[in-house]
Amino acid sequence: MAEGTIVLGGGIAGIQAALDLADSGIKTYLIEQSPSLGGKMAQLDKTFPTNDCAMCILSPKLVAASRHPNIDLMVNTEVMDISGEKGDFKVKVVKHARFVKEELCTGCGLCAEKCPKKVPNTFEQKLAQRKAIYVPFPQAVPLKYTIDKENCLFFTRGKCKICEKVCPADAPDFEQSDEEITLDVHSVIIAPGFKITDPAKLANYGYGIFPNVITSLEFERLLSASGPTGGEIRRPSDNKVPKSIGFIQCVGSRDRSIGHPYCSSVCCMLSIKEAMIAKEHYPDLQTQIFFMDMRAFGKEFDEYYMKAEKEHGIIFTRNNRISGLNEDPDNRNIDVVYIDEGQLTQEEFDLMVLSVGMDISEDVQKVCQKLNIELNPYNFSKTDIFSPLETSHEGIFVCGAFSGPKDIPDSVAQSSGAASKAIGIISEKTSREETFKYVEGKTYPVEKDVSGEEPRIGVFICRCGINIGGIVDVPSVVNYAKTLPGVAYAEENTYTCSQDTQVHIKEKIEELNLNRIMVAACTPRTHEPLFQNTLQESGLNPYLFEMSNIRDQCSWVHMKEPEKATQKAKDLVRMAIAKAQLIEALPRNKVDITPAALVIGGGVTGMQSALDLASFGFETHLIEKTAELGGVMNKIHYTLDGKDIQAFLKDMIQRVESSSNIKVHKNSEVVDVNGYIGNFNSTIKENGTESTIDHGVAIIATGGVEYEPTEYLYGKDPKIINQLTFEKGIVDGSKNSGTVAMIQCVGCRNDERPYCSRVCCTEAVKNAIKFKDLNPDNKVYIIFKDLRTYGFRELYYEEAARKGVLFIRYYDESPPQVTNENGLEVKVHDHFINDDISIKPDFLVLSAAILPNKDNEKLNKLFKVPLSKDKFFLEAHMKLRPLDFATDGVFLAGLAHSPKFLEECLGQASGAAARAATVLSKPSLETEGVVSWVDKDMCIGCKMCESVCAYAAIKVDEDEAVSKVTEALCKGCGTCAASCPNRAITLKHFTRPQLISQISAAIKASEEG
């Protein structure tokens, strides 16, 4: 009998899909061909645009997937065959022999230490070596060693077995064989990721010939604290630190010579990040990026680009394409010849980094043949713009880079969307209760009562490779911690967040009877839940945990002052331990869940979220402020590939309005919101009449609006129009011939709105192609800064150029000039030919910016959710929680998040529905323990706390004249406690004695200093 879903691929996309399914109570088989989870993200150093450590934010996800009771983790496993149909698949997999007993291996590493055979380490991009028995990387999950059969001396020569002799757990097993397993599942999600393009195909760049020409992924490993050089950038030729580094874009992308005409989407931002981080390592380093179009199209990407240039001094040089590289045989430096402002220029670099594109491996192509999945001409999964998560095989869904080149947040959002589609398959044949057979979390040991015990604090201080250890003298911090009151044990760890260290912490808790734990590492924002869960597994209350951030607050901000960073780390550790002596176990209460959803916004995003939730069996209220559904899509008629948007929209509206689980509220708006996750109560005004709706979650999908230009004589000449008006004219025949000029970036990428509106370049290309198709003699000029047709949209940029569309680049310092005194005229300076061009078009079409919906500023107050500086909604975490808010139970999708395309909106809409299902599928939820508490005897009912609470969690009971806290709403910010004039309010886990103990510890530092 079919049960659950297979997720094929253990990178960040597959992990997110698996976690969303498992958190909704769906049995999930997470299958990964390699011995560990992590994918390409595990090989990155930092992530743009926040510069978060990639491994630091990924590691908790790896551990969460390995610990989840609804996830059956199957690494070293390969799919062999599939049979059956949607809702009832039989998938045959082979779990390859690890030649190590997983249940016995402790990950101690003694086997690898003694193994005599060295081979190139593929995880380190062959910049280092590993042994024939190995783990892929230090934080690998599962942290179980694997014997490389092709290189093991026993398998190749019939002798050795040293690992077997030295292993204290008797884990090596040379008799182990492959195991064939058949899984009965409802659906399959395929998320196999990508491989990088092999630059050796492009001999003109000298990769593999010139040692100081490396790939961007190799450079990531050089930057990484856990990499082969410990985070030091070294030239392969002589191991010296380079003084200058060049970055060449579009190596293996936008290149038909190797069959890769598409744009790989992430490479521009990757190079900016790498150059920026390299400058942080070596401030005097010269970095220069050679590019064609800077495709910084994501949320806050353009600002990151500007910051790199203006604050970090990174040089950006625009060219058609760097044709090739040469090596100076004397010093092994790399020479590059390029055109700069019309002049032929030659420059020499110590190191050259090739920004390589995304490709699909042969192994993935073979798996797709077995699964009967159709690929596009470039071997990515073939999808449709109206169903971006579906493969050609019904019941098999796709997410991540395999559906098209994309970065981490887009992959994560799409992964949640694929999970939503998989849930929908199950719910087609079963009731809601049967679909979400929720497993009430894992079973924890009975919680120990340590309330009467003296504090026995275990202190674990993280090196994080060199991320912390390269600046902070961690051994001296550990030795100092051992001298502090209450500390029973202290040690340093290379990676405290890794799976093996979590096991180690549990062992130390048991062995030494530790009753409080303090970790000094990175930010509690991402890692505190991981360590709290470890405490629960050890039988300790999760709030008997304290954390000190010595990465962000020491090694990062004081990277040029190691002595001061070390002293500050000691201060922070001392303060945390002082508090840890006083922390107490805190209870968590349960709240019931109202199994209904509120979706705000009746555009395609809101409708798709509503349809997905309704298909799961949840009552869904769809709020639309106008008289019709569809939003801005009512004004768009055809897609880039010519599909009929209005037919798609009509069908979607019909499905929404005919759904028995969706209640559509037109001419409606939300005017008040009360409650908390699982138990919201919202007041809506519909056609002037107010009513209330009880719901467990809310999805904000308010869309965006088009900027109305004030520049380029818009509104003063009927021949000057926007793209939507031009598209309508093409459809109704009023604008079918003549000469058209288009100006890009109108109203954005400027001082007022520094962001890119993402869709405008493609919309211009779409309408230009359509206009040329009407009459090949029509003339079109597109005047642009950077043509941002990322992904497979690049193919249409090519098509437009082939059809005679002329592209003219302009710069901010010389924008187009528009006059209409003697007929409409556009003048622009073409930097390629270094001359001015005059165009006299029949129409001037302005590609106007996408602006945030004005309702955002009202909704952010009602739901207590933040806005970005550009007034789009601000997600909980840019990389790993793109669809969540910090406010629990509220989610976002579509243009409310930031500008994006239809298929991206649809993927996010389904993703938001899946995130909502992780709440609605449960019968109840636990509240946070860190909440405010009111001493009724001290409270005078002054309402000061009520006035300052941003979450409406505390209100004065008029009958009793004292404040009361709604714990499910309380976020533990402490504002109420700080403002109370009578000290009647205490924030648990941050009580006055606890805070005073920290302050006293801080004062002690200044006295000693």
C-alpha cells in the first residue's frame, strides 16, 4: 500500500521539501546518492547578500532532517526503476554498501587517520586529498565513514584492512553488499541539483593548463574556513597569497559553442560575493570582475552590487566577453586582454577565477530516463510556465536548480511548493485526517528535575574552522571558562553544530551529570533550537541552555584585532555563564489549532495558495479588495513562449469560485486581526459590512503595482506609454506597425528605489519579439543598463537580436533624453560605438518598476510582520525561510515578497500553502517558554505594557484591573518588562537576577581591565 513521498536529492532543495512533508505528518524517504546530505550549499563559504556562513545556516537543517521521526534517510542510495501511476508508485532503489556498519560507526575518524591510501578529495574540488575511508566533510550528516571501494587497498590489492584493526567500534564490514528495496509511495519529488560546467571544454581559458586559473567553486573552498587551506587564499602554482584576482563571468553560460546558451542566474552574484569576501580576508587585494551584463535581479542584490563597488573597491569591467587568457611563463601570472572605454587594454593577475555555470550531470540524466521524465534541450527538467513544479510524468514533481538555474532562496521556496503538490496527490484519495496522520514529534526521555541541584554547567566553545578560531584564541577562552563558578566541564569543538558534536554533548551530559549547557559559537537566531533539541534528547529542559555569539560579535567585527576579539569572547562567555547559573526549566503550553486559512490577495498567487490549501481539505477564505479576481494578470495576455494567459486565468478563477473549500470575499479588506498562530480572529469588511473569520494561519499575497512614471514626458505625450499598454495595443491591433523605442529601469535602480524589478527586461524582449512577428519590417530599439534575461529567458534575448531588435546600453551618468518639440525623439549615447544616437519612434515604451502594494503598510501593523526598506514584506530569513515571517503562523508569497515572474509566483504560492500546512496539519502546538509573566499583586493596571507591546500579547483585564499575557502571542521581546513602572512584569529566562548577574560579570571585566 502506498505511503508517503520520495524526495530524490539531499541538497538544500531536497532537504526543505522533505522537512515540509515530514512536518505535515507525511512519511518521507529522503534519498541521496552520495554518502551525506548537503549538496552544493555545503561547499560554499558564505551566501549572498547577507554574507552568512553557508555551513552555519545549513547545518541545523541537516541535523533536523536526520532527526525527524517522519523522515527515513537513505544516503548512498540510487533509484533504479519506477512503475505504477500517480498515487501508487513502486520505486525500486539500491542502497549501496558503505562497507561500514552505520549503527556502530561513531565518526571518531581513527580509521581515516591510519588509512594509508590517499586520493583526490572531490568535495574539496581536488585541491586536497582524503583517505580511502572517509566522510565527505567535517559536518557531514550522517557522520558515518564510507570505504571507497575503487581506491581501498583491500578491494584493489586484497590486502590492508588497517581500518578494521584500529576501529574501536568494529564498524568496518568488508562483506557488506548492496541492498535492493522497493518503496510504495504516492508521489516523487526530484531535486538532484546541478554540477558545474567543465571549463576544460573552453580551452581558450587555459583551465587545467595554467595552474592559477581556477573555478568559482574551487575558490569557494579556498575561502572556506573548513577548506583545504583553512580559509587562506593560496595560488596553486606556488602556494603564495595573491595580490590581485580577476573574475571572468559567463564561463560555460550564454555560450552556444558548448551547447549552453542559457544564463546560469547565480554567477554574477557569486563572483561579487567571492570578491567581497576575499577583500575581507586581504584588504589590500585588488579584485576585478569582467562581465557582460550584471544580473543582480534578486531581493537586495543590486544594493549588494553597489556596496561591492563603492565600499569594497571592487572593479567592474564590462565587455562583450573575455576571449581568452595567457600565462606569463616566468611568474605564472595570468594575462587578460580586454576593451575598456574603446581602448585595447592588457592586465596581469596573480589568480584568475572562472565563474562557471550550471549543468546537469549524466547520472541525473540517467535517473530521469528511469523515471520517464522529459528533459529540455539542455538536460534540465522540462516544465510549463503554468505548472512550474510538475514534470512530464504525472505525480513526479521537481524543485531546485534541476528545473532551471536558480539560487538558494528560490530553490527553497520552490521546494516547499513541490511538497505542496505531493501533499495534494495524497489528499486526492483520502480525507484530511487521513492525509495528515500527524506524528506527535519524537519521543523524548522523561525530563529530569534539576531544580534543587547546584549548577553543573557544560561549556562548549566552537572554533568553526577558522571562522572563529582564525581570530579568537579559542583554547585560551576554554581554559578561562574552566575557572568560572559553576563550570563542571569545558572544551573546544571544531564545529559544535555538527551531528557528531550533538552526540558528544549528550554523552557528556550523561557522563558528568551536567544540568546546564552553554555554547559559545555563532548566532542563536539559527542555532539555538538545534542545541535545545539536544538537551531534550538528554532529558533536560530545553531552557537550561544559554548561548554566546562569539562569531558575529567577536571574530567578525574584530577581525583585525585578534587580542581584543579574544578578550571580548572571554567577557561574553563569563556573562553567559553567570546567567546560566540562574536559568531554570520553563514549561510550554499547548494551544489547539483552527484548521482554516486566510489568504489575502486574489491575484494568481493568492488563488494558487487557496487552491492548494483547499485541495488538502482546509477551509480557506480568499480576500480580494477589488470586484474581480486576477490582479495584474488581468492586464497581461501572453507569455514569453506565446501561451494564452487569459485562458489560464479564466480557468483558475473558475476553479477557485467552484471550490467547496474556498470562500471568496470580493470588495473586501482586513480591518483588524487578533489572536496568534493556530487561533487568529480577523475582522473583514466586505461591501461595507464587517464580519469575523477564525483561522489558524494567514498567507499574505497582496501583489504589487506598476510605477506611474514622472520621467521621460510620460503623461504629456500620448505616444509615450508603458509596457502593459503596449501589449494591449499589440493584442487589439492598435499598435501593430512602425518604430518603437523602449527604455528600461524606469523608476527603479535609482537612488529612490535601488532594487531591480526583475521582470522588465524579459517583458520588453517578449513584446519586442511579438511586435517583430507582426511585421518583420517593424523596428524596435531597447535602451537598457543590463539585460537581465536570466535562466532560459536568455534564449529569447538571442531570438530578439536575431529578428533585428537593436539593443543600446546606457549608463546612469548619461541617461536617454526624450523630447517632443519637433516630433517624438529619443537621444542616447551608445558606449559601444562611443557616439550619440537619435531615434524618432512612433511610440516610446517605458518599462516601469514594480512597486509594493500600499496595503502592505497597513497589513504589517495588523499582523505584526516587518517590511523591508523598500516596503515589500521582509521574510524571516532571506536564504532558508523565504516564505515565513518571524511572526508564527503568517506566510508570504509572490510580489508581496519582491518582484518576480508568474511561474515564480505560482511556485511560491504553493510553497506558502505547504508551509501553512505544517501548522494546520497538527491538532495542537506548543507555545514558547520565554514569555512574560505578571505579578498580579504588583500590577497597578496602568496599561503602559499594553501600549508598548508590538504583538498585542498583553492587555489589562478591565474587571481585575491587572495585565494578562496571551502566551501564544508573546515573542519574549521584554518591552513590557522594561516599561513597567512597578516592576510587576518578569520576562522568563531573562529575569532581573539573571540580567543583573550578566551585568555584574560585564562590570567585572572593566574593573579587571
